[in-house]
Amino acid sequence: MTSSNKNIIEVNNLVTHYGDRQILNGIDFSVEKGEIRVIMGGSGSGKSTLLNHMLALLTPTSGSIVIDNVDVVNANRKTLLKLRQKMGVAFQGGALFSSMTVGENIKLPLQHHTKLDEHTIDIMTRLKLELMNLAGFEDLMPSELSGGMLKRAGLARAVIMDPKLLFFDEPSAGLDPVTAVELDELILKLRDAMNMTIIVVTHELESAFKIADRITVLFDGEIAITGTVDEIKNSKDVRIQNMINRRARDEHLDADEYIKRLTTGKN
Amino acid sequence: MLTVFMTKAKAKIEHLGDSGVDIVESSGRLGVFLFNTLSRLWMYRFPLEETIKQLLFIGARTVPLILISGLFTGMVIALQFYDTLIRFGSVDLLGAAVAMSLIRELGPVMAALMVIARVGSATCAEIGIMRNEQQFDALDCMAIDSYHYVMLPRLLAAIVSVPLLTAMFDTFGIGGGYIVGVLIHGVSDGAFLVGMADTIVWNDVWMGIVKSFLFGLVIMSVCLSKGFYLHIEQKQSGAVGVSQATTQAVVLSAVLMLFVDYIVSSLML
């Protein structure tokens, strides 16, 4: 199976479950080369599940995921390893190894996948640290960094191999507004400087509107809309407007069902 | 009343079935984990640097604990044997009795228990926290094999370290026995040493080596797999999950170690 030349990611009819619970319900999704795509949605909407499936960390119930012409659902270990060398992932909490210094964490992919000498690897590590405004922090342990610094260090590790495709999970979560803006600018800088395709999973509206070329919004395991920032803002979908205007969901409450739920603990 | 009793009994039987399924699943996972880890020996280059780091943590840093516990274990065994043997006028056998019990049995078991206490629990907690903090997902995404990079060096270091630590435990235990028997209670040092040299045969030493090798394998594979499968096996996540996994790892590795001890003893005696 191959994706079209224009698209670097193609997800078709993706259905996933956690046990008996269905999480994604027939997702169709594609990302063009060089774009910044933001995936949004509330808690439990399935955005992190979609991300984990694109990273081939989970196996779907059905459907296909093609990334850079590789069918990641059916790919063997070797093909997947090759594909992953072209991908970078920045995890929500950084996911740095606590037993290593920041510098050792960042240079790890280079040490494993290239035959560069240690001096060149050190220079490349410092270059990425400079890019993330973390120059001079390479000898510190991850426990000595703040939340924002951890995310930037995680991002430095994700881009150390100059990947074609970068996934970023919740870049702004838990950060102060200034640090969040700095990270948004860093994402834009990375796309422009390194021509990366970037997938960002977030629930921060301001950040999404600033960085996205297109936004995909998920609700209850289905895609509600995919469009540019203006298209999202002008959407007539009540759920989208509720999200943009930070209005609570207007859920119809059946009195009998509510009493049953309270007394029996079952739906 | 009878209905209530029947319902409760049925629930208990069902629960028993669940526990049985859990045990079978857990054993299967342990087997798959061990196979996956050892298969990396011929799939990738030997992880020398990481193994040396782990040898330092599992082996070298456990030496002081092994020496102290070995010394006191030898001293207390010598004291007990002295008290028994003197009643039969066979105190000359003290060196042989101390050495035999240490080399065949107490040395491997006590050294393994010390490794479980110091290394096994710490390793399981470390691996569990790595799982909680998505560090294994990060390794997968960086195309770095977790079994090769994290698991194999720890397993190899344990397999190498435990027999060496056992040898040190035995040596210091015999030293402790000498102090109590010869220096404190006045047993003839010639009888102590010659009796020991005459009684201990190569098969006794070989049994200790086989046991300690297998103990290293069992302890580390249980502790690593309990941490690695934390997200599957533990009902609660976070700190509680890590704490439960660590407790289970310590208990299971100790019980399995004693089970292996019996099997090896019954095969080699």
C-alpha cells in the first residue's frame, strides 16, 4: 500500500478499542508533506490514541495507517525501525532517561544509528541545544530542569536525527504562557528551517491557532472537522463553537436514567 | 440464606479461576520476556558498555553488603555447629560442616537474597517508572530496541555477578567460621582447614556455581519483567502500581529462587 505523493500520512477507516470500549470509530485522516497539522479535541476524544497508532505503539482493531509509503500496521520490525529513524517524537513529559544527563539523552539516537565520531556527535548535540535555548545545560540531569526545559530537551532529542516527520504531544500543557509561546515559535522555526512535517496533539486553542496550517478536531472518536484556522473558527458545528468559546457541553439529562445511574452505578 | 452462601461460594470459585488465569498469563509473559531478551544476543552486537555499567551497579556496589552478611552468616553457622558438634565430640568436623553448608546451600541462597533486596527491588522500581514515564515508548520511537538496550545488559550482569558474589560470600563466611571456631572457641586450625579441604569435592563447588548462575537469571528476569509489564499486570497506575509491582517482584523472585534451589539440589545430590 502506498500513500499519494502529496500526503506523508494517510489513515483509512481506523477503528480501535481498549478492551470492549471503542475509542476511534472509522477515522479517515491525511497529512500533506511540509504542513503543521494540529489534532485537537477534549479529554477522551481519542487524539492521544490516534497519535499512538500513528507511532505504531498500538495495534488497531481494523483500518490502515500509511506513513511515508510504509503500512505501519502490517510492517515488519525491520521496516518499522527504518521508518522510525525518519520520525521524531516529543512526548508530553519529555520522557528523558533519568539516569542520563540531558546531553547523553539527546545524543542517544545519533550514537545508535550513525557512525559519527563522538566529537561530531557532541557538536550536533550542542547545535540542537542552542536551537532550543538550552545551551550549557547538557551536563545537568533531567531532574534539575523545569517543565518547559524538559519539553524543549525532549524536542531536541526528537529532532537530533533531522527527521522528515515530527510528532509533538501536548507542547503547551502545564507551561506558563511565555514558555508556551516560545515553544510555538520553536515549532514554526523547525518547520521553516528544516522543512519538517509536524503533527501536534494539543487542547490549547491559542497555540493551535498560532501554529496550525490545518486543524483536525476529534469528538468521541470521530473527526468532527478538518480545516484551516479560519474554517474552524467559522464552523457552524455547535461542538466546535462550544470548544472555541469555552462553553460547557449542553447534555440532555434523562431524569429516570440519572436516578438509575446513581442507585445502581450502571448506565 | 442458602442462596447467599451459594452466591458467595460461586464468587470465590470464579475468583480462583481469575487468579489461575492471571498466573498462567504472567508465566507466559515471563517466558516471552526471557526469550525476547536472550534472542537479542544474536540479533544485535554485544552491549558491552551497558553491561559493564550494570556490572558496577549489580556486582561491585553489592560487594560490601555481601562481605558483611557473609561474615556474620559464617560466624553464626560456626557457633551453631560448634554447639552441636561438641556434644558428640566431633568438633574437628567444624570446618567441613561450615564450608559444606555455605558452598552448597547457604552461600548461593543468602547471596541471592541480598541481590534481591538491594538490586532486584531497585531494578523493578526503575523499570516500572520508565514504563510510567513513557521512556520505553520513547525508545521504540527512536528505533532503539528496549530488550537490547535496557534488559539484556542487566540480565547478563546479574548472571555474571551473582556467582561471583556467591564466591565472595562463601569465602567471607568460611572466614567468619574460622574466627568463631578457631580464634574464639579454640578449635585446632589444622583440623578446621584440613577437614574442610578433605571434605569439599568439586561437585559441591559446581552445585554452588550452577545454583547461583540460575538464581541470577531467575531474579533479574522476574524483576525486569514485573517492571516492564507494569501497564498490563497492575490494576493501578502511578506510584501505587510501581510499589505493587516491586513487592510482587521481590516475593516472586525469592520464591522461584528457592524452588530452583530445591530442583537443582535434588538433581545434583
